[in-house]
Amino acid sequence: MPRNKSNWGRRPPKPKRPPLTHFLCVPLVTSTSRPQLEASVERFRNEVVLDSTGASVLEPSPDLVGPSQASNTQSEETGVEPITTKTRIHPKSIRPVGTLHCTLGVMSLSENQLKEAVTLLKNLDLGFLLSGSAGQRISTQQTPSATGMSVPVTAPQLTVELKGLVSMHDPTETSILYVSPGDPSGRLYSFCQTIQTLFTEKGLMVKDDRPLKLHATVINTIYAKGRRKSGRPPQRGLAMNALQGSSTSVEDRSHGHGPDADAPLKIDARGLLDQYRDFVWAQDIKLDRIAICEMGAKRRFDDAGNVVDEEYTEVASIILPI
């Protein structure tokens, strides 16, 4: 019997990756940081999102430096308009305040694995890890005191500042802008890296060979438009031209994050990065917990049915030492 020649030379399809279900993170929104973040994000939104008449809700603040003439000249040569406070940014690209967090890693968990992850989280000896001691101990044990009673290991509370704006990719063609947490104590990164390693070694976190990048996403154009159809090149230009809909599936959301993000819309963010280099989003944020969250932010509505925010559902959390 002749073979089916149509299949000759074809590679077998790659197995589908299991969908991402959860992520481990440091939430940045607390009862004390929320007012600062709401005011800063609202100001940012009003300065970069234009209405249909081409006017911003607020004029840019005088302390924000506009794009340089060199940047404009280069843009004329490349044919890409630099983003300034007069360039439209689609409002859906700006992440809601309630979603702001620093991701430690993503997970694809069954029900039993989720229980294991929650147990691991609850048993982290955070005081020990924050004290700068050997950073890979998981224990429910406490340090014995001179009287023989057990007392928890304590460490100064983690406090961070959110300042500036950074591009995840080449700023001339990017889809993600973020802010990195500033930690004057220098403990946050190693603390988070240790926790990431613990979850990865237990097989509960998707392995990622790239260095941990602590960041809070401020703009992600994946939310301004669904994933492009196969074969269509990424768009470059004004985010306001994107469709009003946004991606909703976990699989779609996973493609919009990280250095290899496959967002359908790219923007030239050089002007924005210049203008918001020294912009302070929030100061003296006292980090209060590590959390496991479900993928996919949920909308919050007011009594009139209007969307007022979006938040990720926390399935478990552990309180950081105060």
C-alpha cells in the first residue's frame, strides 16, 4: 500500500503546554500604598491618554522633560513617531491599580499541586529568609529563646519605592513598560530569588532560566487588542487604534508578558521613558505579604455597575514580618 506522501518530512506537532493557572507574587497594593498608586496612575493616564479631540485630560507637568530633538530627528528617519504626552495611548494598555505586583514565577497546577504550593508558602520561615541567613530553609520551627520558649526570627520590614519607567524590550518597538521596586535595604531581590528557587525545586513553578526581573507592569499593549491572526505582522504606532476588546484567556495572557512577549501592538516609547524617568509612583510602600494568585484579573464594579478596578484573586498568602 502506498504511503501518504503528504506527511513525509513533517515533524510531529509539539505537545501543547499545560495552561498557566497561578503565579507567585509580591503584591504592591496595600491599604497605605493604594491612595498613592491611584493618584499616580490617574495622573499618568490623564497625561498620556488622549480623547477624541486630540487633547489630553491634563497638560503634562512642568517637571516632566519632553523628548529631545535628537529623538524626533531619529524618528523621522525611521518613520516611527516617538511617544510624547501628545501621542495617544490606548487606555486599556494601562494596567489597573489593583493588578500591580512583582511576579516571582508562574505555575501550572493541578488541585493537589495547588495544595502543595499553599503548604509550601505557609511554611516559609520569612523572618529567617529576610534576616540574610542561609536563604533556603523551609520550616515551621522557630528560634529558641534564652528561656527555652520559641520566638520567631525577626527582620526589619521590607519597604520599597516605585520610581521611573523602563521598557521590557527595545524601546523603539516595545509592548511593555514597567517600574522596578527600589529597595534601600538591598534584601528584596535575594529574598524573592530564594523563594522562587524553593518553588522551582519542588516542581511547583515553571522553570525559567532567565534571571529574576522584579517589575510592576504599567503598560502592556496585549490588553488593548487580542492576539493577532496567524501571518499578520505586529502593528507599530498608536495604541488608540487598537480594538476595544482585550484578551481574556490564560493562554493569551501568558503570551503578552516577558522579554519574548508576542503582543500584536508595538510602540516607540522613547519619549515616555524620557519624560517619566524620575516620576515617583509611590514611596515608602511597606510590603505586607507574599501571595499565590489565580491567572486572570477579575473586574470590580461599583453599585452602578461600572468597572472601577481589576484585581487578581489571592488563593493563599503569608504575612511578611512587620
